[in-house]
Amino acid sequence: MNKWIRGTNAAVLSLAVIGIFIVVSIFLNSMKNLQVDLTQNKKFTLSEQTTQALKSLDKDVRILSLTSDQTEPFIKRQVVELAQEYKKRNSKITFDEYDMVQNPAIAKQYDVDPSGVLVVESGTQKKTIYYYDMFIPGQQQGEYRFSGEEKLTQAIVNLSAKEKSKVYFMSGHNEIPLNQMNTWRSGLESSNYEVKELNLLREGKIPDDADILFIIGPETDISDKETELIKNYMNGKGKLYMALGFNKDMVSGWKNIDGLMATYGIKDQHAIAIEPKQSVLYDPLTIIPEYGFHDITTKLQQYNLLTMMTLAVSLGNEPVADFPATAILKTTDKAYGETDLKLLADSSRSALDDKDVKGPLNLGYVVESKDKKPKAVVLGGSTFLVDRVIQQQGNRDFALNSVGWLHEQKDQVTIRPREGDALQQALLTGSQAKMIFYGTVLVFPLLFLVVGGTIWWRRRKG
């Protein structure tokens, strides 16, 4: 009788536990938006900026994830989970996933990359975010930071902008062609800029709708008439973004370029920055500048993102009352400016002598008007803007941040990247993988079954 009662109690208790589990499961399933982030840094919780942006969203937005077999599953999962969070917060957001190979017609409509892209579109407006742009390498192997929330929220905010800003890239002086700066161009277009090329010899004037004039990597000088047009443009509401190229005869060959910079207090020292320290990662002509304190560089310093410049021209400052200038990029005091440019160009050799410019050197300035409004960005180098280099470290962020400062962007989104756990990879042989599979799927369950059965049988006998 006692055995029967004990058995009945055990059965009732088991049914009660199962019933409670079912009730709790149904309750939790009914609360679809209930989420608890138990991570130490709340890395799965959307920021206040994102929450406010999604609350104020009043138009339909479609987010598409385009991936292929070359997309890392771990990376894809994080991006997809992030997009799904946005969809949960606002019913106006839809999210769809497509495989580029299985859906080639869809892929042809967008700028795709085998590693994966996220497309954000509303009406005729469209923003493209590359998967690799959302992940920042950490200091240790396998460590990373995920900046997807900042990129996605910025894209949604930009979709709400009423008009696009017009920016023009000058050509005709061996500048870096736009088709070699596709990544930067794509970033500018995603930030709501309309990018166009401008050849003053053909056009005869700087368009009235030009918000910013870019002169990127010129090797030859601009003409007297071009200089006059640029100065007239700058005397109004015009803004200039200049990043110098290289010319071994720049001392005598850059009269107008030097004169244009001097108007805003920037002096070309006609010297190429040399960093004596060498490593496997870079040579003496590659400079990793230190940042000056400025809005452009604050976030880069905070995230420890470095900018890399090669063949960078050393710049000085001769103050002009109406145009105060601030240095934002500089070398260490061990660097120097090589003034023998012909020797450097012909043999790639350099040695510090009395004619060289002593470090630390300034490689970048921002210029304001007398009423503290952004007027110009002048950089000693431009190679960091080309496609093969701009993805490294903070190059792209520096390029976009400096344009944003110059254009006085008021809706710039700043969200700290989520710290990712260090990725660990286990290398297993085929036999080891089979051993783990059979052990977890067959051996261990069978072992527990045998042990449990043995205990049950002994108790029954007792």
C-alpha cells in the first residue's frame, strides 16, 4: 500500500511539474517582446539613440540582408539578430533575407559583396552597409567590436533627410580618380551626399549648389584661373576638403596649391614625413599619426582606431586672423620631414640631416572661419582614401568624420560598439569529430539509461 501511495505521489508530482512548465511556456510565448539582457555590458540592449530614432520613424523602411556561402555564419547571425530587433521595435520596418546565389535577380539590384551586405531602403532612397564595416578588429587575435547598431541607426536617420548635399571632386591635376575611392564614395552617399566630378576647365565655374569642394591627391598644380574661382567660392559659403598628393618638384611646382593653403594659414613645408621605426606592418614612409583633440578624432581615440598615411606632406601653421587652424594629425617626435624629394622619389632612401624638418610633424589641420564655423580640412596625405587602404583600422571613419564636421552634420549618430567575445576555434580531425558525435548522441545517453535502469531495478527488488 505504501509503495502504491509513494508511486502515486511521484506521478502526481511529475504531472504537476510538467503542467507548470507548460503554463510558464505558454505565458512566456504570449509575451513576445519580453527580453532580459543578462550580459555584463548589456551588449544586446539597443541604445537610447536607436530607441528614439525608431519611435520617431514615420515611414515604411525595408531592411534586406544579402549573403552568400562566403559570409561567415557567426557574423551573419549577429547582423540578422540586430536587424530583427529593429523590426520588433517598429511595425513600419520589414526585414528579409536573401542568398545572392539563389536570388541573382535580387542581387543585381544592389551593390553586393560576397561577405554580405545590409540594404536599408525607403521609397527611392537606399543605403548600403557592408558586413565587414560593422566589425572592428580588437587588440588580441579573435577579439572584435560590433558597430552594426551605429551603422544601421545612422542609415535609418539619413533616410529621413529631405535633401541631399552636393559635393564635387575636382579632376584635371592627376587627382585620385573617384573610381579608385568607391568605398569612401559609397560611405558619403550613404551619409546623404550626392557625389559628382568637376573639371573646371570644362565647366568654367564651381556650381552654385556645391556644399563642399574636394581636391584629393593632386600631383600637378592648379592654374591661376582655377585658383581665382576657388577663392571666390571660398569667400562665400564654400568649404574645402584638400588632401595632398606627391610631386618631387612640389617646391617649385605647387605655387597655386601652396598659395591656396596659405590663405587659410596652412604652410606646405615641402617635406615627406619619415618614421624611422620599422616593423613587419609598415615601412618608414607609412605614418600612424597621433590624434589632436577635436570632434573629428574624439570617437576614434575612444575606440582606439588608428589612421594610416603614406607619402604624407609635412604641414605648418602661419596663423591668419580670420581663419584659426587646429592640428588634428601629428607624428611622434622621432619622425622627421625629408626635404630631398628627388632622392626619395628616385631611390626610396632617406637619412636625417640638417636640412630636414625636425619632428613632431603636423599632417592635418582643420580651419574655421572667424565666427567659429567649419571652413576647410587640409591633410598632408591622400593615399589612405583609396579602396585598398581605406578599410584598415580607422581610415574610413576618419574620412567620414572629417567630412561630417566640415558639413556641420547635426544628426550624426554615435553609439559605442558592442564588445565581442574573443572567437575561439577548435581544430578537430574527422575521427575526433566522430568520437564527439557518437559520445554525446549515443554513448552518454545510453550510459545514463543503463545507470538509471540499474538503480530503478535495485529499488524495485528492495
